[in-house]
Amino acid sequence: MKSGVEKYTIMWKYMQFHLALENSYHDKARALFLEINKNLDDFYAKKKISRHYYKKMKKELRQYQLMYNGIDIRKTSKNWNKKAYIVNREHFE
């Protein structure tokens, strides 16, 4: 795949992940989370996405993962995403 196509593919999956969370599609959100988390480092290493998007996605995915594993990041971060609490913790363990 060309790098432009891959960049928009991962960004599309990232947006689908957020939509799945908002609409409480837990299985779809979990599958997208695992797929994005697996491919994000490879895409950044091959320079297919910019550092700005990489850092933003990686930070948000890490925050979701911490919330679902039972660590309350509201105490450590003032920019947490309230939407993440609509999903039960066991879906992302």
C-alpha cells in the first residue's frame, strides 16, 4: 500500500474506534483497539504517519488501556476523556 493510503487507513480505524466507544459497540471497539495498538508503532517507524498524530494516538490509546485495566487516570491527568467510562473495564483486559 502507498504511505498516504496507509496513513488514512489507520486514521479511519482510529475514528471508528471512537465511534464504537460512543455507541457502546464494545466488541468492535476492542478489536479496533488491538489492531491500532499493534500497527501504530510499525507505521511510525516506517514514517507513514507524522510524529504529531503518532504521539496523540499513542497517548489516548494508553489512557484508554489504563482506564479499562482499573487505573483511574483522572487523578494523574487533567485531560482524560470522559467517554472512556462508558465501556466496562473487562472489555480491554
